[in-house]
Amino acid sequence: MVRTVSIIVATLLFCYIVFVTFFFREMRRDYVCRDLQVVVKDSLDKHFVSEKDLVGLLKKANLNPISRDMDMINTDQIEKELLKNQMIASVEAYKTPSGIIKLEVEQKVPILRIIGTSGNYYVDNLGSVMPVSSRYVAHVPVVSGYVEKGLAVTDLYKFALFLQENEFWNNQIEQIYVDSDNEIELIPRVGNHRIILGSFNNFEEKLANLQLFYEQAVPKVGWEKYSVINLKYKNQIVCTKK
């Protein structure tokens, strides 16, 4: 009796193993990508890339995953391809058990708009260059004049980070002009005057002195008293009357 039960159990177990092996083998054959879902995390704030753009990039590179065997889809390759787009800061691609490839994308954050001798482009918050977009304009300080990329991604980048972190100057500085001698001129939002910064050397100290001047002198003489405020000389503010 015991032997008979053992034989029955062994037979049932063997049948189960055969069934499970066959079932999962057939299921794996049908395990293809049935959908591609794209999430652009910061799409409410910036509109440099869209889901349509990203799908188009994958199709162009022959990496569109839909209807492909999930085992043959290389998510690392998808990420690397999308990161070639200079508008994109990061990409995470992953598979789900239900046969979906999901993409989570973050766009770059521009902090300067350059319109100069080296072209028309943005500098982002990591100090890299990104192209302008026909569908979206970022509201950041504009730099014009004799601007080479080397200056844009070094001193101008550091200056833009300073503006971002300083509420007063971020609200006050609207435009930056670079002349042929690499001297810097600032155009403020408030007041009909130009600010001559000179070089970027000690710019924090120069602007601190100017802020003190704004707080102490401007209330007495008014914003329209001067046409030029020159900060280029150490520990001096030289004003030109209108």
C-alpha cells in the first residue's frame, strides 16, 4: 500500500514538473514588450523634450522595444542612447514583470542663455552646454557680446550659480554683456543704469559693496541719478551722473 502511494505521488510530481516546465517555457515565448511608458519627471516646469521625442530617438536608433522579446531588450543601451540628447540630464530604463519598458527622464536645468560669438545656447546647472529649444524658452539671465564657450562654462557658470543662490541679485540682474576685452557689464531690472563689473575677480565682494550702496545711497538720491556704476576698481564705487 505504501509503495503504491509512493508510486502515485512520484508520478504526480513528475507530471507536475513536466507541466510547469512546459507552461513557463511557453509563457517565456510570449514574454515580449507590450508597451513603452515614458515619464518626463519635470515636464510641468520645462518642455525641452516630450514622450514623442524620446520614442522617435529610440526608433531612429532601432531600439524601440515594443513587440521585442523582453530578454533581448538592453535597458542600458536605451539609457545611453537617450543621454546623447543634450536636453536630457538623466534616464532610468527598467522592465516590469507585465511586459512593459518604463522610462523615467529628467531634463537639464538651464541657468544662463548665451547669445554670443560662439553661438546661441544654454549653460545648465552642471556647467555643460545645451541647445536652445523651439518649443520652450527658459527665463534665465541672458549673456551677449564676445562670449566664448570657455568663458561660458567657467566664470560665467560660477557667476550664474551665485545669482541662483542669492535672492537679491537673482531678482536684480537681467542681462550680462561681455565686451571685446572680456570685461563684464551687468544690466539690472531696477534702475536705468549700467553696472561695470570689470573682471570676475572678487565679484562677490564687488556686488556686496554695490548692495550696500543701494541700501544707503539710492534712497537719498533715487534710482535715476546715475547712468553708470563702476565696480572694477578695488574697494571703490565710481558713479557717472546722467
